[in-house]
Amino acid sequence: MRGAEVKVAPRGLAMLAVLGAGMVYCSDMIGSGEVILTTRNGAVLGIGVIWAVLVGIFLKYWIGVSGAHYTVCTGEGMMDMFDRIPGPRHWVVWIVLVIQLLAASIATSALASASGAFVSALVPVSPYIAGWLVCLAAFLIAWSGGFQILKVLMSILVAMIIVGVFYVAATVFPPLSELFRAFLFQIPSVPEWAVTKAGVSPNPWREILPMMGWAAGGFGSQVWYTYWVMGEGHGMTHGRGYGRPADLETLRGLDVDAARRVKGWCRLVYTDGAIAMGLTAIVTATFLIAGAGILRPNELAPAGSEAAITLSRLFSERWGSIGGLLFMVSAAAALISTLTVQLAGWPRLLADAFRICIPAFGKRFAWRTQFRIVLVFLFLTNIVIVYSFGLNPVGMVRLAAVCDGLLLTPLQVIWIAIGLFVVMPRLYSREVYQVLKPHRVFGVFLLLSCVVFSYFVYQILSF
């Protein structure tokens, strides 16, 4: 493949015009984990756990952009990369399929319940009706399978979230000395009132780990980022669409000039991911500060659907109606954006998994049909049925965070590292791989991520 056949990546301010993948990525990362878990952590543990949030987000940045690097260079998503991991046929994809089916069921149901509760706190509609309306809207947006409408809508919702939480930060920002102590890598103790009045476990890790599981998204979010990169057509993904493995003949014929052009798209993705993670870190820290500044002094750690009503009332009392309204709008926008992205992302992930593990599924149906089959399945089973039981959204979010955000993450890091440093060299000539190979800093931070998240999994198993 000649270099002229690969588009040149934009540079400088021109990159801002093609950063839509990061906005969708960001809108998923700012969601139930921030609105429910992070705010609750602020109430129970104060701002002393900001360091944990930022560490989790920083490490997940390297997981996300490592997968995106592979996709830009090969044109295929993370699920197809997993299928190239050495070992028994499709073994990695089967593991992902089983666990992600469970995670998708829990997470979308929790978001449906939480979204309904927060929207009903803003408008005079019952939580159930509000939840159904949000679910239906998210379903219809995802049904098209298109990326551009998703990008525009998520950019608007992210802007709404940022406006609300910046107001919060300006109102309850802690003293600088207290903020400095929050970065000393200490584990705050659970206060007595939280144990006796709210039934919180005296073990702080039980609160911290679920929050870290969904800080910057979970396993699925990092897979979905490769899909958003494909939707934007960066690098070798240009013109290829979804549901297809890499064209190995094209990759083997890639020349050095073309590889240098592809490398430019990798640099764009690094910037894209960094902006998304930066916004996520700011918003997440602000939700934590909000919980610490309002809920903690009132000795409240709300759980379930009453969290929306409690937050709305307390924020309005402290800041007036405008402050309470801005916070609730930003929280509702975060939940709605995450539910929408999950209904767009999980069907892509699961459709790819079914296509790989059950080849007849991919041969019989076109990609859009595969996507819609899984979307309808998720809507009917994971939202309509499970949501109808009215399960506790806080408990469900915590469980989903552990399943999707922690248990699979160390394995995901290992598989991505194998994809970058074992699989990729086999796809190109030696000269081309020397251009496209990731910098060794990727290996360093992937190793660090594996160690840190393995420790978190150990903590969970020791409960």
C-alpha cells in the first residue's frame, strides 16, 4: 500500500475538528460511577480519596489509548485483537462474552433506574415513567448505529455536565491545605455515623474499589473507544466500518511512507484520549468534592433512588434553587449520556463476540442486523425486565463496577500488551512495525496498570 493512499492526520488546532471519539469516550466515563459512587464516596470518606480516583483514571488512560493505537494501526477493534491472542481458538473472546453479558445486564439496568430517579427529581414525572422515557430515547439513538449523531449529542451532554460541576466546584471548593492532604495516598477511615446510620462497611475499600472500577469507565469503555475511533475513520480504519477483522494483505503491503502517515493518527488519538481523561478527572473530582461538602456535614450517605431527592434538596438549601438545579441537570445528563453510550457500545462489543465465537452469526447477518439483534436483546432483557423489578441502583452500580471495571481489567491489560508487542509485529514488515510500534512507555504503564488493578482484585477477593 502506497503512502499516498493514507490520509494525512491533522495537526495543531485542526485536530479539534476530529476529536469526536474522545467526547463519546468522555460521556461514557462520566456517568453512574461519578454521580452515584463518587458522590457517595465523598460523603463517606471525604476528599481524601481524590488520589485514588486520579490514579485509576490515569492508568485507564494508558489502557484506552493502547487499544486505540492498535485500532488506528490495523483497522480492527479490540475484540478482533483479542481473537489473535495465542492459545485455544477464541478463548479470550469467550471469556469476555460471558462476563460482559452479565456486566451489560447489571449496568444498563442500574443506569435505567438511576436515570429515572434523577430525571423525576427535575420534572413532575414518576421515576418509572422517567426511566422508561430515558431508556426509549437512548434505544432510538443507538438503533441507527451511526456515529455522528452520537458524537454531537454526547458533546452537548458533556458541556451540560461541565457547566453544572464547575458551579459546584466554585461553591464548595475545599481549602488548599485540605486538598493537598488528599494527594498523600492515605486511606481515610469510615466515620462512625456512616456505619451506624447508613449501614456502610467499616472497611473503606468496600467504598473505594467500586468507585475506582468505574472511574474512567470499565472494561467495556476501553473496548468501545476503539469503536469510536473506527467511527471517526482514523488511520487504517478509514472506510472500513464495523464488524470486520483487519485486512491482513493490506497490512503486509503497507510501506514506510504510509506507516508514517498512520503514526500521525496515533498521535491525534493520544491527544483525543488525554482531553477526554482530563475532563473526566476534573468532573469526577468535583462530584467527590460535592459529596464531601454537602452530604458529609449532614452525615448522609444516600442509597437507592432517594439519592436524587436528597441531593436536590440539600444542594438547593445550600446554594439556592439555581445551584440545586444545575447540579441535578449535570447529574442527569451524565447518567443519560452513559446509558446512551452503553446501548451503543455493548451491542457492538457483544455482536463482535458472537461473530467471532459463533461464525454462523456473522455469516448470516449483516453488521447492522447483528448490532440491532443484540441491542433489542439488551433493551428487552436488561432494561425492560430487570428495571421493572425496581432494584437498588446503588447496589447494582457497585456490582457492575466490580464486574466490568475491576475483575477483567488486569486481564485486559495483559491482552492489550500481547496485542501491541506480540501480535502487531506479525502483521507488518519489520520496517513498518518499527514505525508503528508503540513507545516503550506504553509497556511501562501497562505493566503498572496490571500490578495496581491486580492488587484491587486481590482486595475484592479478600472481602
